[in-house]
Amino acid sequence: MKLSGAQAIIKVLLEQGVDTVFGYPGGQVIPLYNALYDAPLRNVLTAHEQGAIHAADGYARASGRTGVCIATSGPGATNIVTGLATAYLDSVPLVAITGQVSVANLGRDSFQEIDIVGVTLPITKYNILVRKPEDLLPALRQAFYLAQEGRPGPVLVDVPSNLQVGDVEWMEAEPLTPPVMETAREEILEAAAVTITNARQPVFLVGGGAVHSGAAEEVLRFARKTGMPVVNTLMGIGVFPGSDRQCLGLTGMHGHIAANMAVANADVLIVAGSRFSERVTGDRNRYVGKKTIIQLDIDPSEVDKNVMTALPLVGDMKENLNKLSERVKKLDIEHWWHTIKAWDATENRAAQSGERLTAPWLMKELTRSFKGEDTVFVTDVGQNQMWAALHLEVDAPRHHLTSGGCGTMGFGLPAALGAKIALPEAQVVQICGDGGFKMTGMEIYTAMRESAPFITVVINNSCLGMVHQWQQVFYDKRYSSTILTPFNFVGFAKACGADGATVTTCAEFTAALAKARKQGKNFLIEAVVEQSDLVEPMVAPGAVLDDFVKTDA
């Protein structure tokens, strides 16, 4: 059976179980959009290609399925580069289909010709420029396979326009044999179990890899079996319930005092799916210290890349955690818990008191309001992100979505759109700063058009908060280009068809949140907070994890 290349692309998408695509049409994908016109797919037209790729990313993070983004050649393709980098560093499965000039015009500086394969080579798991009709189907099918196989990631397929209009011989997909998931060698598992059993001050660190592997049940079982304290990286939030008494919360540059002190003083650190970025470790040499590190990861290239691991358990995390749980027992570490509780008591919680409107109090109020409900929190990047990571309680994986490795401002709002489309029955709450909102805020218009309602909370401190904080702490309060002029956030939301309210007190926030929940459409709450409020605790870049910065204004 012969199909046009564009029709073949649609047929492969359906074959792969795709129900939604995010994109923006342009000259070199007109044939593909013509085929989409009749396709039984939801086609979400965003306001900008960057919004499309972030929305596909949010869709993938919330659902665990592969997100799909479509963009035209040249500027359309380059506009999704930041989103590909965001997904690549956070191991998110995406397939990006870009249009390209016809094969005959390649390499001739044609209109809107950009070597997007060359541009995105370092930030995709795999990419390909399809030059022949017979290669189109295999390339697309391989893209979906590679996006999810092993450590997930984004894949880009660049399709010249002549291949979209030309004939393709349809071939049914050959059944793929799933790869046999590697498990750790028995002697390493046994050594790890003995090390854990003999630990006096153990800590279990949960990272983003535990989300991608679907290992929440195994993480919980192991933590319960041993009774050890659990900390999480930014990407690991929600795998182990944040409200659980064993959870110490975030560790790293802005980690809780008890979490960081526990990691710094641990004799055994079991790590599930973290790449040990410098934001997690601080000084890497002193991070290891005298502790024994047991690392569970699907990707062997992560072992010893950033820190030296004594016992690497490479392979299927679920299986390896189950094998460890079978070999360990409840640990006698009451003395360790007593020490941890003493550390926890030293953390300043004044900003959560409710005496005035602050971001930490706001996060606690969101937790209280949505307790027990299926709520997905999506954050942008900066102070808002860290306040959410520190003070929200998230009890399930894929219910806290954020840009980790790339730290992409503007991620939050379009990602929330994608999450709501992926999980229409869930409540989605998007949290951002006044700077990040302006980058992609137009996607509120998209959300209204798509009937994808969610709540947006803009924490407005009239500055680029995190850079402003660094300027205060490390640059002698020289606030270069970080003070922002007033902007009518609620007016903007209303211009897009949404509703909103500006709040300056705790009572006003609670009332606005109640109203937002009843509206049934997109609602923006602008929460005005003091510019002097800082994210605390804080560790200086490259410092020891337990060496906290004094952030007094």
C-alpha cells in the first residue's frame, strides 16, 4: 500500500499509540499538517514552538508516555532547541518531527534551511535527517523505541518536504523484542546488603531515575524495610511520599538542614537514580568523604562520572531494589534519628507562620488545600521552584514537574498545559515567578482555547528572584538588570480569556484559591511578596554540603 510520506507519519504516530501532538505549522510541514487535518489525533496549536516542545515535555512527564512535537524548518526547528535540551538533561521521552527543505535543496542555503540535526546532536538521544522514502518508516519507529528504551530521552527526526508529499510504501512494523534488562551481579548485591546491614548512619537518596523506572513501590518497600531516612533530589520529589515521617525532603544547594546534614554525615549512602550534579553534591571530593556509596542506575556511564561509587548496581532499578530489600532487615538506628531530629529543629520556619504572605506559607497552604487530591504541581525555575521543592508536600511520582538539569525559565506554564492534556481529570497547579511567566505566558491563551484549565500562581517579588538573591549574597547587593517594572498579570490573563486575582495577604490568597477552584477555567493568582524574602537554606556553589550561607538581608 502506498501513502504519501505525511500520511505515513500520521499512521506511525497512531501505530505508536500517540493521541496528542503539539506544534506550529510552517512552510516545510504544510504537507504534514494537511494530513493532520483528517487524522484522529488531538493537534494542539501553541502560541510558539518553544511552548509546543515544553507542552510535549509536560505531557510526557505527567503521563510517562512519549510526547510528540512538530515544527517547521529553520526558526521553527531552532525554537524547540531549548526544549530538547531541557528534556535531554532530565531524561524525558520526546519525539520531535521537524520539516526540512527538499533533498534537492539541502546544502544550498535555501530559505529556512538550518542543519537542525547538527544543531541538536549534543542534546538528543538520537537524531536523523531522512533522505530516502524507504528510510522514513524505520526512522520514525526507531525514534519512538529509542525515546523510551533504557534511559529515556528526546529524539529528533528531520523530514524534507519532498518526502512528505512523495509516495512511501507502507510496511507493517516488525515486532520488537524488548531488551533484557540487566540486573546487578549477585556478589555486588550481597556486598551492598552487608554494607547496609552494618550501617550506623545510613541515608537513602532518591533521584529522577526512580521516577522514570516506575520504582516508587520498590523505593517505599526498601525504605520501610530498613527504616532509614530518605532524602530526594529536585527530580526525585514525590517518589517517596513527602508527608512521610521518614522523608527529610530536598538535599543539595537549597536542601533542608536535616537532609543535608544527614547526607554529609552518613556512613552509607544508597542512591537511586541520581547523576550527582554539582547542585546536589556541592564539593564533590568532600561529598564522598568516608561514606560508602551504593549507586543504582540504568545508565553505566553515570557510574563514577561525578563521584566515585563503591558499589554500583547497574541495571533495572526495580529489580535491584527488590533484591536488596530481600537481603536487608530493619536497622537499629534510633541514635541516628535522634541526631537528625536535632538538626531539623535548627531550621528557621518563621516564613511559614502566616503572619504575612510569603512563598513558603503559600506552598504550605497549597499542600493543605489539595491534600488527598490528585494534584500535579508544575513549577518554573528560580526562587519559585526552590520554595516549592522545599515546602510543598508531594506524595506521588509524576506529581511534581520541573526543569532540573537545564533550569529553563518559561518551562512551567506550557508544561502545565501538556500535563493537563495528558491527565484531564487531575488538578494542575502551575507555580512561577514574575520573570519566567513573561517568557511563555501567552500559552494561557492556548490553554483557554484547548479547554485545559489549570491554576497559575505567579509569585511576584518584582525581580528576577534567584539572580537577585545571588547578587545580594555574593555580589555586594549590586542588582544589575534584575529589578522588574510593574506588569498587569491579571489583566494579561483576562485578555487571554482567563480570570485572576492579585493578593497581598494570606487571607486574600486563601480566598482567591477557593475561587480559582470553583471557576472551572484557567485562573491566575498574582501573589505579591517582599523582594527581600530569600530561599533558605542555601549552600554556596562548590562548598561543603553542610556549610550553609548566612543570607541575612
